[in-house]
Amino acid sequence: MKTIQELFPGIAIMDETDVEVRNPFSGETAVLTPEEVAVYDYIKGCELMGDYTGVRKGLDWFAKTNPEAYMTLLD
């Protein structure tokens, strides 16, 4: 299985502990690991830049890795 850095070149994973992230539309929250926060931020950055290939790649990873958080934050 490829690492996050291999799947998402240039992604930065911080040393922070688990982080609570809020869905800006529903207000629901999910606690994410540092790796999940990095991919979440990647997805949001790709959205802002109009990189929908990157968005899809991130969403696919997230749906497989943490389906509950995916449904709460990104679906």
C-alpha cells in the first residue's frame, strides 16, 4: 500500500494530536488523525484551486480510510 506522501506528493503532516474538524455546512464534527487532517486540508485546497482530480483522489482515500468522518465532513 502506498504511503500518504506517495499518494499526495508534497503533503505536509503535522505532529499535532488528533484534531476536531467541523463541517462548515452542517456544523457536525469529527476527530481526525494528523494524516487525515493533512488529506482533508489537501481536499479543501484542491477545491479552492479548482483541481477536481485532486479533490476526487482525496475523497476516494478518505472514504476508504475513515468512512464515518468522510460522511460527516465531506459527503
